[in-house]
Amino acid sequence: MNEEKNPEKRIVTEEELKSIAGGAEGWCGLYDGPWKTVCNLQTGWLALRTAPSYDYSNEIGQLYNGDSVQICGNGSDNGYIWVYSPRLYRSGWVNANFIG
């Protein structure tokens, strides 16, 4: 049986994409900020967190030396900055000392 499927194509708006990504606060759109690299880790990983503070329970991902991240926003909070990780498909807070 040879069936052709023609799915309807449509462009997703930025607002729809933000909604899918978890809201405007969790979204860092492409080209919003500069791309940087995780660096200077002596051992282990750099934790991606849900809040700008160290707490075992707020870790949502692990970044390693050489990973690329996009800076989202223009400031830091308590030494942490908000980034997007394309490898993890997530955004969150990281210690700014390890982003270069």
C-alpha cells in the first residue's frame, strides 16, 4: 500500500516556542546572548541548576570542560549566570567562574 502523507506545515511563533520550552523565564532564544565555553574544571562537572545557589536538590544537569553554552541575560546573581545548554536542551544557572 503506497500512501502519501502531506502533514500540514506551519511556522511556530516565538510565543508558542516559549510556551513549549517552559515559559519566557526558562527560554533563551537563539542569538539572544553570546556563546561561551565551560572551562577550568579541575575534576567532575559544572552543575546546571534551577536556582542561583548551591544545593544538591537543584541540580538538573552536568556540563563538562569544552561544552558550549549560550549566555541568557546580562547579569549574574550570587556569582551564577543563566545559560542555555544545547547538549542538554535545557537552561539553568551555573557558577560564572567556570564560563569563559
